[in-house]
Amino acid sequence: MKIKRGLGILLSGIGMFIVGHFLSQLVLDLIPTINPANSSAIADANYHMLAISNQLSTISQFGIIVIVIGTIIFFVDRRKSTNSDVKTV
């Protein structure tokens, strides 16, 4: 099965957006809202989990950029293929 270049980029961008968004939300949900005993280790873990969530949301935002690039490439390739199908007389 052969996938066109623009469609492959578009699908990878959609995958990046979905995976980045849902993993970011999952990490945010795992951060405990109550800090038991004011432990500095738990506060440090919360900070690192928040940093991981921010990195995952950056992947999600980059996925949006890849979706736009894939859409542009898809339509440019489609336009090239329709122009090459027209025979000149």
C-alpha cells in the first residue's frame, strides 16, 4: 500500500497532535492535588511532572504545524497531478 507524501505528513501530524494532547492531559491528571506532609520530594516530583506535561503539549502544538504543512503539500501535489493529466494540443 502506497501513501502519498502529503497524506503521510498529514497523518503523522494528526498522530502527534492526538498523542501529545492526551498524554499531556494524562500526566496532568496524575499530579496529586493534595501535597501530603508538605514533602519536598513530592513538590519536586510535581514540578517534574508539570515540565513533562509542558513538553508533551509542545509536541501537540508542533503536530498542528505539521498538519498545516501536510495539508499544503497534499494540495500542491494534487494540483501538480491534475495539471500533468491535462493534454496539450
